[in-house]
Amino acid sequence: MAQNATIHKIELSVSDMDRNYFETHKLTVAKHPSETDERLMVRLIAFALNAHEYLEMTKGLSTDDEPDIWQKSLSGEIDVWVALGLPSEKIIRQSCSKAGKVIVYAFGGRVAEIWWDKVKNGTTRFENLQVNTFSEGDTAALSQLAQRAMKLQVHVQDGDVMVSIDQTVVYVTPETWKTAA
């Protein structure tokens, strides 16, 4: 018998000093049975780092032709495509042809580094692609914050990210491997 997704209710308050964006998002997030707490928290941080009134979570792991997060224009075009993990060069190519900007958040420590070494030469032609990574220590600390109901505060300043729930604070510093033009 297949497992059902676990529903998480999140109140995500974003204070992004770098983009001058301050808003609270009430999110209902379905965590796929194969999704880890680490990936769920990376998804939430990716949402916070790209927060916009039109940004939304997608079906994620349960569909192959959608990113984890996207922002569509009022006419339906995909402005921002946010993918997590280690997508293949083919998926990156397809994503870059579908969206105005593609952002990949890689994580997994050494595995992510090996993945990037393998695909980076094939991604140089994509001017709309940005690739960021989180350290293994950062994502492990984030996974400890995961709860079914969360009031998550994310503060971004000078590229550094402070994530807090209640009295617990985790500092995350994304590293950029490739910048979009």
C-alpha cells in the first residue's frame, strides 16, 4: 500500500534585506513519502530566498515536468523555475528552455560537488541558469528544525541566511557556483 504525503502547515516570515522584501507566507506543503526533512527544509529556504507574491510550491517530487517551486507571470509563462537536488544535464537544459530564470539549489556535500564537476561544462551556455549550494552541515542543522506545524522566520542580509523557529536559530550561507547573466 502506497504511503500518503505528510501535510505541513508553515507560516514563513521573510525579511530579505538584500531584495527589500518583507512578507509572511502561509504555506500548506505536502511532503512526499520519499522526501527527507532535509529536503523539505531546503525547499522552504529556497522559497524564502526567492519569495514573491506569485511564487508557489508545485507538486514537486510527484511530477517530472515541474520544478519544486515556480513563479509564473500573469499570462502563464514561467518566470522563475526553482529545482532542488542534483538534476541531470538534460533536465537543466529542458528547464532553461521553459523558464526565464532557472535556479538550482544543490545539496548533499561531496555528492553535490561531484555532480557539479560532471555537469558544469555543459551548463555554460545557459545564461538564465544559476546554481547555488548549501553545505552538508547547514542542511543537517536545518533538518533538525522540521516540524508538522512551523512558524519559521528567515532573515537574509548580505547573502547570509538566518533561520529561526521559537528560540532555535540556524545560520546558512548559500554558495553560488554559477550566476545567471
